[in-house]
Amino acid sequence: MSNYNQRGVFLQRLAPSVVSPKEVRVSMQFALKEEGYDPEHRTPTYSLLDSSTHEAVSNDGGLTFSMRQNPADVNGDRTVDAQDKAVLIALATAYSKIVNP
């Protein structure tokens, strides 16, 4: 997250399980950064608020993904629906294609 944008998305490609070597798991964390100040130590402080984590899983090497849990409202229309799930799956698919993130 930058100083200009207080919202962030953290993506991580997780290792496949021992049982399924073609498994691809992508963890996605959405967060809001809050900046503060610690007067005792005279340093700025940062904390993540309103954080939610979602995981997409593929058993075919990243061709198709499914969500492990129900998605949250990530597109801001105040409803949790198939469109939110599609956005998360598209994000996981795109991120899984990056060779060296």
C-alpha cells in the first residue's frame, strides 16, 4: 500500500498439497490501512483494518479455480453474489499466471 492509497490487496501463491501436486492455491487479503502516531516512541504506526482473506483453489494446474468459502462483497455493490465470486476467481487466475511475483 502506498501513502496515496489506503486500500490494498495482498496476493500469495501457496504451495500445493502433497496429495495433489497439480493443486494451485491463491490467498487474497483485502485490507484498509490506518496510519497513526505513537507519542511515546515518536514514530508513525500502521495497522490493517477491515481485513478479509479469501482462498481460491485449482486442482488442474491453474486452469479453473473454485472458492473455498463464500466470497465477500468485493465489487462494492452491497450484495454478495456470483459477480463477487467471478471477480475473485479472475484475480486468482491472473495472479497464478505470474511466474516471478
